[in-house]
Amino acid sequence: MVSVTSMSFIIALYIFMLAAFTGYVVISRVPSILHTPLMSGSNFIHGIVVVGALEALFNATSWPAQLIGFLGVFLGAANVMGGYVVTDRMLAMFRPSDKNKNANDKKGQQ
């Protein structure tokens, strides 16, 4: 039996390999201190996943398809929320703490 490989599969595989290599090169050149802001800030892209899951949910005709659509919406929304929580916690690290503010006030009064 002769196997026929379609050209679209080869093109899709080539694009996937090129994207994987490009992603690896780009991420490997980012300094480690920027990984958290980069990853938490890019979680907003999962809003697109939520829109796609909503489309799948609204066009579902069977209960398994509805379940998969609901899970997609739920998990995508959880990831979006988690991205903003991580970003908020990360930004809190750069805010001046009250302990340092009180210590500086006492030094100024002396």
C-alpha cells in the first residue's frame, strides 16, 4: 500500500517547526528577570482562547461538545484571571513598603 502525503500537511509541519524554533530562540534570549513580567503580561492573549471557546460552545449541537466548550471557556477565563493576579503580585514587589516609609520618616525627624 502506497502512502500519499499531502502537501498541506508538509507545509503545516514546516510552519510548526519554524514557529517552535523561533519561539525557542526568542525566549532563550530574554533575561531571566524579565520572564515573569513577559509571561504574566502575555496571559491576556488567552482572551482570544475564551472567544474561540465561546464560539465552540455556542455552535455545539451535542452535550459532549457543549461540555468541551464550557471547559474551554472556564479554563481560558481562569488563565486570564491568573495572569492578572500574577501581574498584580509582581508589580507589588516594586511598590515601596510601609516599613521602609516609616523608617525614612523617623530618620527625617531626628
